[in-house]
Amino acid sequence: MSITLHASRAFDLLSSRYSMLPALSLDGILHLEVKKKSYTSESFNAFIDTLLDNMNPFPQNNSVLIMDNASIRKSAELREMIEAR
């Protein structure tokens, strides 16, 4: 967002974009990743693969994975990876 004073030209500084992806539980953070730029399906799947290593089989603690319905999370590959664990 740019703010200008009367008769002043607005300018924006170019900045880097970072994305943060946390996996939270009642006990705290299970897995956290911060990366430059946005997530792709491949990088999100890699995050979930690492997260699954920190999770337990159902019905133990940290055994349920809840995600929103963003399109990046709807791949058949991701579903198969999660169900295989």
C-alpha cells in the first residue's frame, strides 16, 4: 500500500515474498516451513510427506489431518500419500 502526501509521488519498495506453512496440534507446532515464494503442488506435497513422519496412526494423538479446500490440496497424488500412511 502506498501513502502519498499532497503533490508527492507514490512509490512502492520491491520486497521478497515468503510463505509460511505451519502444522499445529493441541500440543504445539508439529511441523513448520518458511520458504521464499509461493507453494506449488509439489512443494506442498513434500511438506505433507515430512509432516506425516511426525504424526501417529489413528486414534493416537496427532493422528488427524485437517486441511482447507484450496485447489493445491486436491491432487490424487496427495490423497494417495495420506491414505497410504
